[in-house]
Amino acid sequence: MSQYEFIKAALGQPHQKVPIWIMRQAGRYMAEFRELREKVSFMEICHSPELIADVTRQPIDKFGFDAAIMFSDILLPLEPLGFKINYENGINLTPPIRHPDDVARLKKIDPASDMDFVLAGIRETKRRLNDTVPLIGFCGSPFTMACYLVEGGSSWNFTEIKKFIYNHPLAARHLMEQLAEISGRYLALQIQNGVDAVQIFDSWGGILSPQYYQQFSLPYLKTVLALCRSEKIPRIVYLNNARPYLHLLAELDCEVAGIDWRTDLIEAADILDGKTLQGNLDPHLLLGPADTLREETLSILETMADRHGFIFNLGHGINPETPEANVRLLVDTVQSWARPDNSLPAPDSAF
């Protein structure tokens, strides 16, 4: 059985404490990261195994989270496909995909060589963590990656990707197939290089109707999960705005479902029976009063007190302007909380 409470929770095994990590836990809200960014660019950090390890460790050393997540970006595998990514003023990706011929012109990539700097970063990070906490690897879902490719960056209304899938459904499916193959192979390589768990970010899947989610996201998530299946390595699928799709997420062969703050945890637990849940504090609560943050955190913990398999996280990534004092309060509140005696029934089975 794993020594890590995070892995035990992810696999539905008996565990004493509720583990906590947060999405984007290494990044701009930390003074150490901002100081580093004054010296080097975001892309320089992402391409340096040593800096990847440095930044990944920062929140572990400072706050004592129960898991580390590799510092990287979901869009990096798009560079060798033939796209230029600029992060300096929002996300800009060129040239965008707007026509079926653009899909046909995508370059072939080999994640083992094209993403070797990330894999080296994983090995260096594992060395520095020295088995103190598990390391999470990740990728973007095929649909979320496609959103950036077709929109040419971030978007508020996602007009271009919807136009593309409605007007060119065959090309859209071909694009998703290629991205699913890349993402699945990329996660498998991350596992081979030492990560202890992986997360797929389907951050923009929630812009689709359930009908179109079933066509343009779900099948390709299944492909990614099949390609990275590995014994004792939990796979997490995070879907922002998950509520309309819970019955579809139940179909996925994954161990953990990441839940946003709009989704009721009890309802999600009932529909996703057999999966560990991860979530789901509204990250904006970290911008509010300490008492409110503590109360809402305890409310989530108490809601899930009688459930096997729960990982505390935010319902989305942490905001850059979050005070570090509130992050420390959050971690301390979760880690000092104890379930009431006899609140957990014996599990039906252990993985």
C-alpha cells in the first residue's frame, strides 16, 4: 500500500487524513515565484528541468501540501505541432486552426523527444522531493487543447471552436484523435519517468452541451485514459462546470473526478459512485475574510466526512492575487481536521 495519504485517497484505500493540494499551487500568488519571474521568462522556466524542480518544490517547502504538481503548461505539446505560443499578454497561439486543411497540415510529434525537457524536469523533481510527497503529472484534454488551437488563445465566448465543430465535424474529430494520441502518450511517458499520479484538465469541456460533450470530448478522454492506464497510478479527470456531465463522467475509466464549486459534492458522490472526488472550494473564497474561508473549508470536510476517497482541492486554479496567509490557513485547516469517530463505514473493497 502506498505511503502517501494522497495516493491512498485517490485509490479509495483507507486513509486517516484528508490530503490537500491545489491547482496552480506553484505560481504567481507566491512571492518566490514572482521574484524568479523578474529574472527569467515563463517559457524559460518551463523548458529548464532545474527550474521546473525549483518551482514545483516552492509550495511544498512553504505550505506543506500533501502532493506536488509538476510546474509546466498544458499547451507546451502544441509547440512541436507547429504553433508559436506567447504567454506575455494573455495566451496567444499562432497560426490558429480555422479550416480542415489546417488540421491536415499538423506536424507529427514524438513526445519522448519533443517533450524531453519536461520528462527531465520530472526526474529532477522526484530526486529533490526524495519521496516526501507524491508528484502529479498532467496534460490538457483533447477538447481543451483544441479550443486554444482554434481560438488562437484564450476566449470568453468560444465562438471559433463551436463554429469549427458545427461546420467541420469530421475535421474536428480528426483533430481530437490526434490530440488524444499525443496526450495519452505524453502521460504514459510522465508515468514512466516517475510521476505518482496524473491529471487531465478538461477545463473548457463545460462550454459544450451534454450532447456535444458526448461527441467531442468524452470519446477522446477515454482514449487518453486507456493510453496512460498503469497499475497503482491514479488518473484524475478535472472538468470545469461538471454538473451537467456527471452521468457522462461516470463512464470514464478513471480513479478520481475533480469537481468545481458549482457542483454539489453529495450529488456528485452519488452519481460517481466508486470514484474518489477531488474539490471543490471556490478559489475566490481565498480572497475573503479568514473566518469565512475557515467555515467554508470545514463545511466541505464535514460534508465528505463519511465518504471513502476524498481529496481537498479548489474548484479551479488559485487566483494570482491570493494572500499567502489565506493559503496557509487553508492548508492548516484541512490538515488539522479529524473525522468524527466511526464516521467512515468499512470500505466494500480496497484497490
